[in-house]
Amino acid sequence: MACGGRASAPPPVTVPSRAATAGDALLPYVPVGAAVLIELDLARLRANPTVGALARGLIDGDGAAARGAVAPAALVGADAAVLATYAPGHPDARTITVVRGGQRPQAAVALAADVWALADEGATADLLAAARAGGVTADRALMAMRAAVMPAGADGAAIRLTARLDGPARRELGALFDEPRPPAAVAAWLDVADDLAAVVWVDAAAAATVEGWRDRLAAALPVRAIGVAPAIAAGRVEARGAGAVATIVIGPGRLARAVARWQARLTP
């Protein structure tokens, strides 16, 4: 920089162009500052011919899989949701859930005709301000990370994850998974057609490290019990930029058998 001159502005962040997914319409309602974003296309999961019955049981408590319902009651009947976590690993950690469709609980904050949110007391002002200012979509670096992991030819997503973690959040993640070197940033895309495909990008991790995590997942008892361990173990891992990307595909036959085994385990 010349004497007396001013530092040049950083170059603008380019967000790769991708097909819109269910979370895109909800992100403008999510206040900026989220460390973790989980986007769920619940309607897409329910409508899938292979996993739909299982999804309806896990989300809505319907059918044979109702015993394994894992979704919060507020998501019953909802079309899409974004779960945004702020300050994970800190004493003031909190989560805001923005939902489209379903039955709006009395405690929820109405944001649009069919969009509402559940949040800790005191977050209403942040939610309303986000709706006026474009919300977390203003965080271009986070949006670029979110977009880059999604395959350019994909037409949708059942689940998307974007996480950018500070020191306390990483320590909490490491303790949860018994991992001494948890990543500072992770992005993932998953979709289901007749097969299941997932792409996971991990920042500042060598391909060999990610291969080790992949193999730990493949060896997990629940994964082996439903028969998808071979597909996960065969997942491709390659270096990308300063990190690594893992791509896993579970073929139609194996996916159908896995769903049947899962449902059988949930049937009394």
C-alpha cells in the first residue's frame, strides 16, 4: 500500500448458482449470525416412493414407523423447516426454527401467511428485523459455502447442513464425537430419488482424515444393521481447496432394503 493510501476493499464473495431448495424461501427469515443451519424439505421426504412411509413415521408419527418418531411435534404436517443455531458451545447458545406449513403453535411468531418461527423468549425482534433485511442470506461467505457443496446438476435437496464453528463450538463437537481435531467448517447436501446421494465438505481436513471419519461411520452398529455400511465405506474422498469432500451414493436396491430393515426394527 502506498504511503497515505487506503487499503483496497476485499473482493466480493461469489455465491455459486444452484437450483433453489426448500430452505431458500425460509433463509430470509433467519437472523444473521447463525453458526449452524439445517434445512429440511419435509414434503420432499414424505413424497419419495422409497423413503416416504418411513419419513412420515419419523416426522409425523404415522404408520408402522411411528414408534421411531424423532421430529419435534411442531413439525408434524410442515412442508419445510430451517433450524438455525447461534453460539453453540457457549452459555447463551440458542436455536431458532423457521417453518413453512403445518399447524402454527400458539407460542410461535407469525412471519408470513404460512411461515412461522419458534425461538427463545426475546428473539421476536430479531426475527422481524431479519424478515425486513434478508436475514442470513446477507452472510455471503456462509451462503457460498452452502451452495458450493451442492452438485451443480442437482434439482433439489432433502437435507442441507452448513456450519461454521468457533473454538467453544469445536470443543463441544469434539467431546460429542470423541474427535480430537473437529473441523471449523462443514457443509453437506443430501437428496433421495430412487437412490440416496450425499456430498460432505470439511474445511482444513486432509483426505486421509475424512476417510477415517467415513470408515468410523461405516463401522457404526446402526449403519451395519440396516446394511448400508458397504456403500458408505466405498464413498469417494478427494481433496478440494483447503479441505476434502466425501461423496456417498446408496443405490436403489440397497436403499430399499435398508428402509425395510429400519421399518422392521420399529415395528412392535
